Amino acid sequence: MSLALVQEVAPMFPNLVGAGLVVIGGGIGLGKIGGAAMEGIARQPEAAGKIQTAMIIVAALLEGLAFGALILGA
């Protein structure tokens, strides 16, 4: 690597690490939401519509929060 490239990328490194953490956290959160929704639907199949609606709303809010943090961190 050239020194010029290192000097250009080094100041952005904390932002890049933060962006990576945001993406990882959002993915983990979406996975937990999906898993919990599937467990709830398996326990009460008659409530699948309500559970799915709540899951979609929470997932959309989580994605919005993750995208906002990603944009602010960049």
C-alpha cells in the first residue's frame, strides 16, 4: 500500500468500523425479530396475521434506524 492511500483512508477508519457495526447490529436485530415471530406463529397459528404485521412494522423501524445511523456515521 502506498503512504498516500493510508493517509487518505486512516481518518475514515472509525467511521468505517462504526458503519460495519451498524450493519451487523441491524442484521442481528432483524434475525431476532424474524425468529421470535416464527416462534409466536408456531405457538399460535391463528394469530399469524397480527404477529406478521407487528414484525414488519418493527423490522421497518429497525432498518430505518440502522440506515439513519449508517448515514450519520459516514
